[in-house]
Amino acid sequence: MASQDTPMSAAHLPLEAASIASSSPTQQIAVLDILFEPSQNLHDLALPLLQTPFNSYRELINRVRAELHQLAERAATNETDKKILYDILGSHPRLGAPKSSHLSEFSRREQAKLATATAAATSPGQGAEDEADRLRKLNEEYERTFPGLRYV
């Protein structure tokens, strides 16, 4: 299965990192959607990178990260790149938002931990609603302050 430096348990990753380059685009997208939030723009950015073999998922993630940094630099002076970057960043779910079927495995875990922590820290019923309302307001405030971005 996946190497020891895999960012999540091997049971969730359908392929070995070394075999991604020889896999179908559908399989490659499935891997991307586990590691990152599902986004067509991220697929378009990352799929060409996946044609080169990787020794580990960490290496793959670092390569995508480097490509995102380059996109961010271009976005400072290019509106098209800015829209692409904001779409990729905006694919991350809002904290405390209702569950979506389009979450990466990491976000599913993050949202579950947030819900568990909220439930443990509050009394049943009203406390959880207050926490969800507070997160919703914080998300709205952040998005007003930084249009096009999400608080993650």
C-alpha cells in the first residue's frame, strides 16, 4: 500500500504514489479529490504534474503546492489566474458548514473533529446551535473582508 510518509492512512488512497503516472485520468482525479478539495481548476492544474512519477504522496503534495504558489504569484497581476486561484481556494468548505458530498477526505475528518469538539464543549441542543451560528457569522465577516476567499 502507500508509503509511510503518506499523509493519511493507506486504506483511503486507491493507488500507490509511484503508480499514479501510469493510471487513468479518472483514477488520478480520485487521488486528487482525496488529497485536496474537489475542484475542476485544481484538476486542470495538477493533472499534467501527475504524468511524472512520484516516490511518495508527500512529494506529489509538495509539487502541487509549488504549482499553487506559482499560480498565486501570477494571480497578483493576472485576473484569469486570480479567478482560478480563488476557485481552488474557495473549494474548501466553510468551517461548520453543513455537510457536503464534495469534501476531500481531509475536510470530512476536519469537519467531524470540529463537530465532535463542539458537541463536547457545549450542552446538547442550544450550545451546538450557538456554535454553528458563531462560525457562520465569522465565515461571513471573513468573506466580506477578503472577497473571494474562505476562512479555513
